[in-house]
Amino acid sequence: QVQLVESGGGLVEPGGSLRLSCAASGFMLKSYTMHWYRQGPGKQRELIANIFSDGVSDYDDSVKGRFTVSRDDVKNIMYLQMNSLKPEDTAVYYCTTVYKTQNLWGQGTQVTVAS
């Protein structure tokens, strides 16, 4: 079965760090452009990071310099390392890709940044 499963969310204080995981099954995520999106309360879902099949990544300005996307090709997992977290980073975080013309999304993981 082709699917994506996120994990690693939780409650963290401002300035703290979290690492999110996106585990892929049924396909090799290294062969696809992978994306991290987030949707904050009352906001639209927004694209925050991409990692391309060649390993190059790019970021939205809102997270650039604080978040890092990476990939473990052996474990078939994509990560989002989030540092210097701010309350405005509070959101449900999703990983996604286009798999054979199908938009594939995980179920999301909640990140709450609060003191």
C-alpha cells in the first residue's frame, strides 16, 4: 500500500526544537520531489519546504534558516528538523508528493509552540 505517515509532533516551548518524520511505504521517496506543508489555526495550508530527488532542498522565507528538510534513503523517511520554534509555527504539518499523478498526503502531525 502506498502511503505517507507523519510523526514527531507535540508541544514545545518557544525557542525549542522538534524533528518531524514522514515515513513512506509502497514507493521510494528518493525518486520523487517531496514537500512539507502546514496549516495553522484559521489559515490556509501553505508550502514550507521541498526536497528534490537529487537531494537539493528549498524553503519558504517564513522557515528559512530555522527548518531543515532531509532524507534517509535507507529507512525511506523524510525529516523536518525545526529549530528556534515560534508560536506562529503552531500548525498541523503534512508531507506530500505526487505519486503517479496521485496527490499523496499523510494524515498530519500537530505541532504546538506555547509556553
